[in-house]
Amino acid sequence: MTMLGFLTRTVTKAGMVKPSCLVKPVSLNWIPGRYLAHQESLPKLPVPPLNQTCDRYLAALEPIVGAEDLNHTRQLVEEFQLPGGVGERLQKSLEHRASKLENWLSDWWLKVAYLDYRMPVVVHSSPGVVLPRLEFSDRQGQIRHAAKLIAGVLDFKTMIDHETLPVEYLGGKALCMNQYYRVLSSCRIPGAPRDSVVNHALSKTPPTHITVVHNFQFFMLDVYNSDGSPLTVDQLCVQLEKILNSSLQNSEEPIGILTSNHRNSWAKAYTNLIKDKTNKESVQAIQKSIFAVCLDAPMPQVSDEMYRSQAAVQMLHGGGSRWNSGNRWFDKTLQFIIGEDGTCGVIYEHAPAEGPPIVALIDHVVEYTKKTETGRTPMVPLPTPQKLSFNITPEIKSDIEEAKQNINTMVHDLDVKVIVFSHFGKNVPKSFKMSPDAFIQVALQLAYYKMYKRCCSTYESASLRMFKLGRTDTIRSASIDSANFVRAMDDPAKQNLEKVTLLQKAVKAHRAYTDMAIRGQALDRHLLGLKLQAVEDLPAVPDIFMDKSYSKANHYNLSTSQVPAKTDCVMCFGPVVPDGYGVCYNPMEGHINFAVSAFNSCADTNTSQLAHALEDALLDMKNLLEQTPKAKL
Ligand code: COA
Ligand code: HC5
């Protein structure tokens, strides 16, 4: 199994499909009022100056490539940016593209990062969220909570539909709100060589139903009354009860498991599956639904210490074909998971949106579920939720068997360790006048260095939502300054005072990188843009993109992301390279939730060791600051 890193996903001329055919763009232009006015006020994503990106690229390589490779790359970069050379030509084309489009990057990004990517969305793309464990341990509790949660999502949907969502801000600047219009009523559809995403929210007849899955059986549940009002919690309980009672046996083929397969295999199986009219209608009902609710069977009981790690994998992959992996439609953008044992969380398909809008929705839903219920339930009888039928031919059965085997291999290979770092949270870095995010990232650099005695290419997501239709760029956390600090921490000859100075410098440099990235001046998406422009314009891709340093820079041994949430939840995703880690964290004021993932098949990675090294690094940095008088100034 080859696994390409996030962003290392090679783009070939042959792989570039013209935008018209497969991706169905969703026009948001018709939305009246507030939303549109806000969107129109947003700036366009800039194309950074060529020389700036070249310089920043070379600086970023310094801590992660050897001197010889760096010298070679320096020559290639110099050649690339010669006046009248290939770099200038590509830059001009890119600037022209930027002048024509709302966002020069967003279509490309959707394709390269998601729709062209052929690895399964499970583990390799879709993130999971573990919500605080709930107090129930039976079906009644499960039903009641699911009902409240559905009502909470519908409440959030009203804000989307009425355009009353408050505009978000980052660094004092208003953010693009487009992603909120893409997470409900949408679904990924497999295709070869490229998937697509459909969104039914803006269709003439937007959906009024959700998908409910129980014991691998799919149901279409209408969640609005005939007068257009959403079903109340009591009504939803009645309907969910009907669903549960009619799916008590899990004797059916786990059709949903097909969606966990490699995208080409799934695309082939999909074509075959929907040849049958009943199957096609059932699949379309799932795709159109507002979102999905997975009522999971309980997972094996584990110790309290292991609970969150197990819950994390339940969200990421469902535990395998014996457990809950067949209780999903992994292409569905948003799936809430509620286990009979009180485990609760979310998995989402990443193509339409970044984590923060999903987490904002989750925060709202969690608050909603805590409210005491009011409102009278109309006593009108409700129609029985429709079970979605599938006709399973021998060929479909064999595709399901193949998908089962593949997901079980993935399940065995993924290791996730969740830790709650309870010694401190954002409060301590703030008390030393340091950016908490930068502090955590520098600690990660220190942890990695302590384990491997080297620095590695590190990815941190930076939001580009200050710009219209903005997605993300990369903060390269391994910098010259972080390298100087981590080496000093490992050097017994160094004095604390020097270490503190280097720590302060590293944290400042990280924060400065963040500011430059969120303002659209980082190097990675620009380089990607130049490369994709070359694929469109030139017979061959320039040497700087075929270089060893370029592959190394895009081989992210540490793939990280901060996703802050109001809810005390744990967010997680898989590594992006076979010998790497995925690290997602939610920094709260007094503690930090981390999820560290790696592959068991890699002998060089170990999630427990990295998690411990990270705890040590955070504490060592705090102690260093506390013990050194200068730091308190
Ligand atoms: N002294 C004291 N306090 C400081 C400080 C300093 N030097 N620097 C920052 N702080 C404070 C901030 O004011 C902020 O306060 P708050 O808790 O009241 O909000 C807090 O510390 C956090 O700031 P910081 O840790 O610097 O990070 P950030 O919130 O600016 O986030 C990123 C940094 C990179 C995570 C953010 O810019 C971003 O891009 N987020 C989106 C990431 C994303 O999309 N992830 C998911 C991808 S799917
Ligand atoms: C609910 C948490 C979601 C976090 C997902 C995330 O960070 O995705 C990154 C998106 C991006 O464009 O940077 C990709 N990453 C998982 C590979 C870091």
C-alpha cells in the first residue's frame, strides 16, 4: 500500500481533468442578503511575490535537508527565478488566473487535496471528533440523546438557512462563511479518476430528511412536520424507536462498508451498485439527506485510561467489519455517532469544509442537548420512517467482502493515543506572554527531536478564511529557530538563560509564520499553484518540483492541526505518510486534549512514546521559563 502525504499527492498532466465534467460547483450567488453582502466584502487571496516564496522555501528547507541537497536546491531555485525564466512565466499565468477567479486556489485545492486523492477517506482523510462520554448505557438513553442532537443540528440549520450565523473573526479580520453552506445536505460521490461532491441544500427542493443507520440498515427519516416545523425531541424519539425496533438483528449485508474502500475500487463498485433502480434510489436518499446519525452497537469495554483512545478509533473507522464500520456512509459529509454505551462523536468527510465550521456546529449542538426541553408535541401520527432497501447481487457481495478485508487491515494498522495534558493549558504560555499555539508547536518539535535526534518536515494547518473561499495554507513548524532551540535543549553544555532566549525566539518565529500564513503569504500553496500552472502550461514540470528537497519538504512526518472548541472534545485524524504522525489538539484554558496517530506497520513510530515526549517537552519548557528569572520579565 502506498500512501501519499497530504499535499504530496502528485499531479500529473494526465491526471488533470478539466473542471467542467466531474466537480459540480455550487453557486451561492442566489443567496440573498447578509451572507452575500458579507462574502462580497472579503478580499481575494493574493499571489505572493515569487522571490519572497523562493527565499522562504530555502529557509524552510534548512532544518530538514542536508547541506549538499540544500546547495543543489539553491541552484535550482536561482535558475527558476531568473529574469525572463520559467518562474516568472508561471507567476504571470498564476496572477492572470487570480484576476479571473474568485479564488485562484480553491478549485485546484478541492481537487488535489481531496477529489483526486485515491486513498480511502477513512483514516486517510476524514477527521473524527470524540464528545464527552454520556451518562446513559441503554437504548432509551441512546434514542433520547440522538433525538436531542438531531433537534440541535436542525436548530443550527435554521441559522444557516436564515443567514443569521454570526460572522467569525481571526486576528481581527472577518472570515469567509462559505463552508457553512456546504456541510449539510451534501455528500461525496466516488468517481474515477476523480470524485465529486454534491450539495442539495441549494436545490429547488432541498431535503427534509436525515439518514439513520442502525445495525448496518439505513433509514430515511423525515425531520419536518407538514407545516415545515422541525420535529420535536419527543417526536424524534418516537420515530427513532420505530427505526430501532425494525432493525434489531444485524443480519444484513453491511452495504455502507463499500464507502470505506480505496476510491477507485469504490467507484467501480458504485457504478455496479446503482445499476439496480432500488439501490440507486436508496443511495440517492442517503446522498441527499441533511446529515446522518449512526446508532452504534457498544464497543468492547476498556479501562477508563483507554476509553478516549478507543472512542477516537470508533469515530475514525468504526472498529472494523465486526463492529461499527458497516454502520456508516463514509462519503456523507456529516455523520453523528451515538453508541448504546454513551460514546458520542462525529466523523466528517473533509472535501467540503475545514474543521472549525464543523466544530462550531458541534459546539452549538452540544449546548442545545443540555437545554431542558420545552415546547408541546403535536399529537399527529407520523409516517413510519422508510427503510432503504438494497438488492445484493453476487458481485456486490464480493465487493463488500473485499471492502471488509481492507477496512480490517486499516483498523489493525491504525494506532491512536489520546492524552489529556492536565498540567496546564493556554494559561501558562499566556502568562509568559507567548502564543499558546506556538508554544505547543515548539513543544512538538522538541518531543520529536528528543525521540529521533533530528527535525522533520512539519505541517500545521493555517486558515485562509480571511479570503473569499479560502481554505488552508501550511505553517512549517520546523524552522531554523525551532531547530536552534531543540538542539540547545539537548545540549548539557548550554545554560538555561541561552535556552530561554532560544525558546522565546522560536515561539516568536512560529507566531510570525502564522501571521504571514493567515495573510496569504506562506510558501506552500503558492509553490503548489506554480506547479499546477506548469502542469497546465508547460511540457514538463520545472526541476525544483522534481527535486529531492521538494519531496522531503512535502513528506510530513508530523501532520498537525489546532482545532479549538468550546466543548471539551478530542479531535483526531490519521498520519499522512507511512512513517509519520497525525497530531490534533484542542487547547483549553487549563488543559490540552491531544490525539496522536501513527501506523502500527511502521517500526519507527510509536504514539505512546511521542505522547510522553510531548508531555515532557511541555513541562520542561514551563520549568525552564519558571526557573529562569529573565523569562518572567
Ligand atoms: N501573549 C499573551 N496571549 C497571547 C499571545 C501572547 N504573546 N499570543 C496569543 N495570545 C492569546 C490570543 O490572544 C488568544 O487568546 P484567546 O484564548 O482569548 O482567544 C490565544 O492566546 C490563542 O492564540 P494563539 O495560540 O496564538 O493561536 P490562534 O488562536 O491565533 O491560532 C492558528 C493559531 C494557526 C491555529 C490559527 O491562526 C488558525 O489558522 N486556525 C485555523 C486552523 C484550522 O483551520 N485547523 C483545522 C484545519 S481542518
Ligand atoms: C475536527 C478536526 C479536523 C481537523 C482536520 C485538519 O486539520 O485537516 C487538515 C486540513 C488542511 O487543509 O490543513 C489536514 N490535516 C489533517 C492533514 C492536517
